[in-house]
Amino acid sequence: MNKVAVVTGAARGIGLATANLFSERGYLTVALDIAESELDKSKIDFLKCDVSMENEVKEAIDFTVKKYGRIDVLVNNAGIVLVKPIEEISWQEFLRVVSVNLGGTFLMIKHVVPVMKKSNGGAIVNVASISGHVGQVRHSIYGATKGAIIALTKSLAWELAPYNIRINSVSPGSVDTEMLRSDVAVEAKRLGLSFEEVKKMREEEQAFHRWADPKEIAEVIYFLASDNASFITGADLLVDAGWAAK
Ligand SMILES: NC(=O)c1ccc[n+]([C@@H]2O[C@H](COP(=O)([O-])OP(=O)(O)OC[C@H]3O[C@@H](n4cnc5c(N)ncnc54)[C@H](O)[C@@H]3O)[C@@H](O)[C@H]2O)c1
């Protein structure tokens, strides 16, 4: 029997690479996003869903259960970044970042856990960030949501273990996606530098002096969701080429 995976924020970037990997390896894959996607809809179910809207989350989970009867894996990848000095962040911007990054992760877990309990288990992988581990200048609220996701993961590991549900997070360093490129463009403008200059600075934060390919993160997400990680719960796996180790 094929396992079923739900991946949020799967229209592009890390989420797209993750949805494609699960699908290639035999999972029935349901991809959720607010944006249109390049993914192959003949192989992967794609649904419009804003993870910060509880009714949309519920509809997406109901669709998946109706079509496939179970959910074995949930990947909470949807997220937005905010690159600003603290005094320039509006209350509305604060609420949006918290609602999508932390709120979306909460809502997806809240509605998927009852489904996993019914089928006696599952695996959840949350996408946190290096920003939840190290102080990244002008990423304060974004980093705070990622630190919160790591804390949420630890607490739920104990809460969900009796139901055979494992939950872990990954913390990527810099990954070559539209999110990072827009982040670098904003910083370049603020600092009066070129995009390439800021890109180089960001590459140097990692011991391999390059950004990750989204597929390198997808592989780690896949591992944590797989039975090969059967004794891992409540963990955060840094995929940062040594950034936090410095
Ligand atoms: N790129 C990096 O360097 C990096 C580093 C660490 C962590 N991350 C995290 O990885 C995850 C994926 O990031 P990415 O770099 O692929 O970004 P991205 O911007 O390329 O992709 C994010 C996707 O999430 C979707 N999304 C945004 N808000 C949503 C919402 N409310 N509901 C549903 N979907 C929504 C977007 O439409 C987009 O398709 C994010 O959680 C991000 O914080 C990224």
C-alpha cells in the first residue's frame, strides 16, 4: 500500500523539491500552497491552501482523507521571511509572519494528528531554520517563529509518542530559492551593495562556501519522515554546512 504525504508550501523551492521526492519514491503526495505551481499535477495532487486559514487547512485535510483514507507524513514547509530592523516592523507584518510560520504549522498539525491517530501513527517534519539557532541580523521575528517551531516540535514529541507519531524539524542554512534571493535583494538595497556581493557574504557563512540546492534539504526531510529514522523524535537536524558549528 502506498503511503500518503502532505507537503505545505510546495509550489516552489524546498517544498517543491520535497513533494517531487516523495512522489518519485512512491508516496501518494498532496501539495498545498497559496501560489500556482510548476509541479507535475498528473503525479501530485495540488490544492490551493493558505496554511494560516483554519477552514482552508481543514478542507485540504478532508480532501486528502476522502481521496486516500490516511496521512502517513506531514511536512510543514510553508513559510515567509521578513528582513527588517525591529523598529520598522509593523504589527500587521509581525502578525503575518507569526500566523504563517508558527500558526500554519500549528493548524496543520492540529488537523492531521487525529487522522494519524486513527491509522496508528505517522511522521511529521517541520521546516525551521538556522535563524532559529543563531542571531541573524534583521531576521528577528522570522527567527523567533523558527525558534518557536523547534520548541513546539520538542513538546509534541512527548505528547504524540504514545500514538506512534514521530515529529522532528530540519534547520536549513542558506538554500537557493526565491525566498533567499528576495532576502538578499532586500539586504543589498539596504546596504548599498550589489546582489552578488551580499550573495557572496551569505555563501561564506557556510563551510562549503555555497548555498544548498533545495534537493539537499528534501533528502533530509525524507529521511526524517522515513522508517530509517524510527528512533528519532523531538530532534532538530541542522542542514547548514557548519554555519551553527562555527
Ligand atoms: N531558502 C532558505 O535559505 C531557507 C533557509 C532556512 C529555512 N527556510 C525555510 O524553508 C521553507 C521553504 O522556504 P523556500 O526557501 O523554499 O521559500 P519559497 O518562498 O521559495 O517557497 C515557499 C513557498 O511557501 C508558500 N507559502 C507562503 N505562504 C503560504 C501560506 N500562507 N500557505 C501556504 N503556502 C504558503 C509560497 O507560496 C511558496 O511557494 C520556509 O519555511 C523557510 O522559512 C528556507
